[in-house]
Amino acid sequence: METLLSLFSNPALIITTILTIGVILVNGWTDAPNAIATAIGTRAMKPRDAIIMAAICNFLGVLIMTLINTNVVITISNMVDFSGNSHAASIALMGALASIVIWATAAWYFGIPTSESHALIAGLTGAAVAYQGSFKGVNGTEWVKVMMGLVISTIIGFGLGWAITRIIESLFKNIDRRKTTGFFRNLQIGGAASMAFMHGAQDGQKFMGVFLIGIYLSQGKAVPPSFTIPFWMIILTSVIMAFGTSVGGHRIIKSVGLDMVKLETYQGASADIAASIALLFATLFKGMPVSTTHTKTTAIMGVGASRRIRSVNWGIVKEMVLAWVLTFPGCGLLGYLVTKLLMLILV
């Protein structure tokens, strides 16, 4: 409660809080819709019902997974070094957050499901380099976890998407399709709920990590190796993320759920289950901060490839991959330049 009250008495923390809320909001309309995109695309759920479900499951994901472990929060908070002048470091953090909002909003405008996680990591890294004046502001050990997560989420997401689809097709090949409609619809809804839960578990922790960096810097303190996450922060993160999903998620839902691969209900369920398992593994294993967008879309590709390679709209895939590839250098450079500009003006 003391930390919450301090938000109203510290100008730097007020600005950091506003920018953090902005990043969470943008995540709500760029990343969170991926969790429910396939359920809407297969018509297992109506958009309004899916958004309400996603809001509830995102909240539960943030709450429950944070109670189990805070590995992802710790990875994000220790990934970069903002030690030294706390005033200048706070401004650098503002530069990182501003660059993330700019990058993600541009991606949302063009309907490209770019990875908010990648933008967060790149923006923080660029800002830390600008603040420290060299790459000593980057913790290489934690960055290895990011790269491991990128590779592992791709392999597991694609592989499980392919395998689960094949298993379901094998198990139900001699059963009248009409008799399985209700079962697969419920399975799809369950898969979408699990995806929304894991989105909250992963992305919610990432943003709370950034929030905690801002709080410690505003108090002139170094970020400790371990900490307790305030319950109000869990609530705030969940609510803002859910609101963002309801406001602007429809463009991303169209790209992921409708345009990339035409899925039947059981295939949509397969993609959601595959992506959820991959996210759970990454979250519990060394707290790797993986991209929910990246994981979900590679799972959908695996599902499509299980039928035939041409089932995947590779034009859409190409746009997504290009966005992923450009995010690290692009948002990193943006974070560097915005931070340099802010430090020139305000320090």
C-alpha cells in the first residue's frame, strides 16, 4: 500500500506508471487477442464471449502463476542494468517504454501480430545501452534465456501443433464427424482459455518486472535479486490487459485466426493446446520470457503443415516472420534513440 500511495507523490514514478500502463494496454490489443483468435476463427466462440473469457483467464494466469513462481519477472528485471544515477536511469526506462508503445502501435495499425515480448526486450536493451554508453548495460546471461526461449518456443509450438493434430485425426478417424462437433467445440474453448491463462502468466509477469524496475529506480534503489510482487500490481496489470483486448484486438484476430490458416475446430484446439504447453514449459523452466504471439503462430503453422504445407498462407507468415526479425534491431534502435533524446532534454 505504501508503494501504491507513493505513485501520487513522485513525478518520475507517475510518468513511468503511465507509460507502463500504456505498454500493458498496447499488449492487450496486440498480443492478448492471439489467445482467442483461433476460437473466434473456427466460430467456437462469439467475439464478445471470447473477450470476456480472455479477460478472466488473463487475470487468473497473472495471479496464479505469480503465486507459483516469479521466474519471468526476475529474468526481465535483471536482464538490463540501470544502476547508477537513479534519475537518469528513470528517464532511460521511460525511453524504453515509450519506444515499445510506438513500435507496438505501428504494428497494430498494420494488423501485424508482432511480438510485444520481443519489443519489450529490445526496447529495454536499447535504453540500457544508451544509458550506460555501452553494452555493459546488458546482462548476457539473461539474454541467453531470451534466445533459448525463442528457439524452444518455435520448435515446441510447431512440433506439438503438428503432432496433436495428427493424434486427434488418428483417434477420431472412424467416428462420424457430426457426433464430435460438440466435443471439439468445447475442446477449442478449453484450449483458448488455457492460452489466455498462459498469456497472463507470461506477459503479465514481464510487465510487472518493468513496473518494479521503475518503482525501485524512483526510490533511488537498485533492483534486488528477489522481491515480492504487490497484489495491487497483479490486479492493475490484469485489468488493463483485459481492457486493451476488448478495445483493439480485432485486427490481430483476423490475421491470426482467419487469414493465416483456415482451421476446423479440432485444429484450432490443437494449436491452442500446443501453444499453451510450450508457454507453460518456458515459464516454469528457468523463467524464459517467450513470446506468446510467436508461440501461438508457430503452433498454427504446425497444425496447417500437418494437413499439407500449402494449407498455410505463407504470405501472412512471411509478414509475421519479417516483423519478428525486425523487432529486435528496430525497437532496440528506437529505444536507444528515444532514450538519448530524453536524456539530452531532461538530464
